[in-house]
Amino acid sequence: MPPVKDAPFTKGGSLSVKKSKALRAAPGANLQTSPPSLLSPFQLESVSLFIHVFGALSLPRSIGEIYGLLFSTQEPLSLDDVQTRLQLSRGSASEGLRWLRSLGAVNQVYLPGIRKEHFTAETSLRKLASGYLRDRIDPHLENGPSRLSILESSIDPTSPAAHFEKSRVGQIAGWYKFFAKALPLVKALAGKF
Amino acid sequence: MPPVKDAPFTKGGSLSVKKSKALRAAPGANLQTSPPSLLSPFQLESVSLFIHVFGALSLPRSIGEIYGLLFSTQEPLSLDDVQTRLQLSRGSASEGLRWLRSLGAVNQVYLPGIRKEHFTAETSLRKLASGYLRDRIDPHLENGPSRLSILESSIDPTSPAAHFEKSRVGQIAGWYKFFAKALPLVKALAGKF
DNA sequence: TAAAATGTTCAAAAAATATTGAACATTTTT
DNA sequence: AAAAATGTTCAATATTTTTTGAACATTTTA
């Protein structure tokens, strides 16, 4: 049998760990070189932690940074605040914030007398989970039945493989049932945290 | 308030839908131009479906292709079979198969008298789920506690923000508890399907 | 033991995805 | 109504991830 070295393999769970420029080195290291740091140690740690968490879901780094900053900051922050403190581009900050808002992970706060929109992190697990499931998982399940029937109709009943293929279709149908049961269960449990 | 057109936005749930070369057009369209088709309609549909499913988990297309082919084929297939029928490079087929094997999504089958290794798709939801959770989710939860204590120790107790920051740490601790409860529950439920 | 068969690895190329920044649109203020 | 403030969009660029293919390693066969 050929060699099986102990896997240098990038896909060690796919999506090889993203490393890049700033905020990468030591978890609590300073941000850039120019400003000593626009973030407190707690904020820095928080940003680093959420980059990691969101990364586990294959979400872009900027999303994690933004959520991490809002999570670790008591006062609502504006787009400019986010952009400045994180040293992001305007576009990234705008789109990232919009994405988080659409998911329900970030709340808009209206501050009387202030025109700029301000944002805070949503921390209710129920809301976070249901937003994520709604936007990123449910859509795939919705067109499941239609995909399944397409698959089923691709079977040639006269072929010797037909029996096997039908059993596979049944298999997938079972999987969908599992999800139909598991998702509400998880959502309900999330409500208790 | 500035314009809010209805989101052309790439990140419409992040990871914009991957399109690329072959097997992309119509779900059941022919694979390439050269060979009329190395796959049956059922196999073609299956591959297309699993590219989609694995894509939802941000896994590379080749992984979905390989699993889809094995899933829709009764006989065990060799590395060469996979490579040929899917028109993949040797490297992709080898690494993809290895990755799926390590996850437990693909089983190795020993065929008496045949030297080449052969593979079949694992379809037990319990095995698939636990493999995925073990490889891609659990690791993130494991170093959770350590990350959490780093975060906690970054709080300056004399700062006015200390109280708020402690409550955030508590928040995250609660999330970990949720996962500690939810994961086993999901694994158990998966066992029934 | 040389040749063939089977697999793996990894550097280079290709493809996909994210980020930037400047142009554009809207609302508010002057 | 012009200027300022605030946000969004999108084409260009940068980064990351995936794929390829040929070199390499091991085992089996002749």
C-alpha cells in the first residue's frame, strides 16, 4: 500500500484556516502599526474570537470583526465608528453591517437627535440561531422536495439499477424528515438560552 | 435616508453560489462535450444534488461530486473509476476521497482478489452527522473554554466597562452550554433515521 | 529485482471570493 | 437650492481556496 503520511492535507476539515494581514498574530496583539490601538484589550480579544467563530461557518473575516466589535462595546456604534476602529473599507463595513442586520445579528438603534444610524450586537441565541437557520439552511431544505422528485423521475424503471436507485431516493427522503424534526427542536432549545 | 435597492449583494447569505465549468448548466445536462456521458441520468442528478448540499456547508465542489457519484452507484468504485467518470484530476479524486473517508462518509470495501481499493457511500445519517460534527464543529467547541478565559482575563476590573464586559463573557458561556446540550441531542435524533 | 500498478503529495495555475475606494444616491442642514 | 452628511454600489484589485498534473513512494507482479 502506498504511503500515508500523517496528513499535511489542507482540507483537514476543509476550508483551511484563514490567515491574513492584521489582527492575526497573537490573539491579543496590537492591531496595526500606526495607531497604538483603537480597541481595548477586551475588544481585541472579542474580535479575534468572533473572527474564529464566524470562520467556522465559512463566513468572511470582516463579518466576524464587525460582530466582535459590536459585541464587546456597550454603546451603539455608527458605520463610521466601525469602519474607523476596525480599519475596514467603507464598502466592507457597509455590506458587512447590512448582512449582519439582515440575519438579525445586529440591531439598529435610534439615538434621539442623532442622524447617523447606530448599531448594537444582538446576543439572544434564539434570534441568532433562527436568523442563521432561516437565511442559510432553510432555503436549502425548501427546494429539497422538488429536487428529490427530479431525482426520482430520473430513474429508468426498466433498468436493473431501478430498485437500488429507488432505495436511495428513500434514503434522502428520510434525511429530510430528520431535518424537519431536528430544526424546530434546536430552535426551541435555543430559546431557553 | 439613503437608497436601499433590493440587494444585488453577493453575500446574500454569504458564499455566493458557486458556478463554474461543467455540470453547472441544467441539473441533468450532459457532463462534457467529448463523451456523450459517462454517467446515467440518475447519477448525473445525484451528483448535482450533492454538489448543492455540500456547497451549503461550503465544501468544495469536488467533494460533492465524488459523494454524489458513490451515492448513486451500487457497485463499489475505485479511485480510477471516480476520476474517469467525473473527469477529475488524480489529485482531486485522491484528496477528496481521503477527506470523505476521514469524515466517515465513504467506506472502503475490500474486493477479494482485486488490488485496487474500492469505495462506497456511507448513508447512515448517524455516522454522517457524527463524523461531520466531530471533525468540523467539536474542535471549535473544545478550545472554547480556553478562549473564554483569555477573553475574561482581558478585562480590566478597574475600568467602568468591566461590569458590561463580564456580562458578555457570561453570555458566551451560556452559548457554550447550549451547544453542549444541543449536540448530543442532535446526534441522538440522527441515530433514529 | 525490474517493471507495472496503485496511491499520494505538492508546487504551480485556475477559479472563486472578499475587500477596497471612488462614484453615485438620498436626505438633511444651511 | 446648494452644500454637507450619510449610506450604498460596483468595478478593479487582492486574497484565499481549489484544481491540476507530474514527480515521488510503495507494493505487487513478472
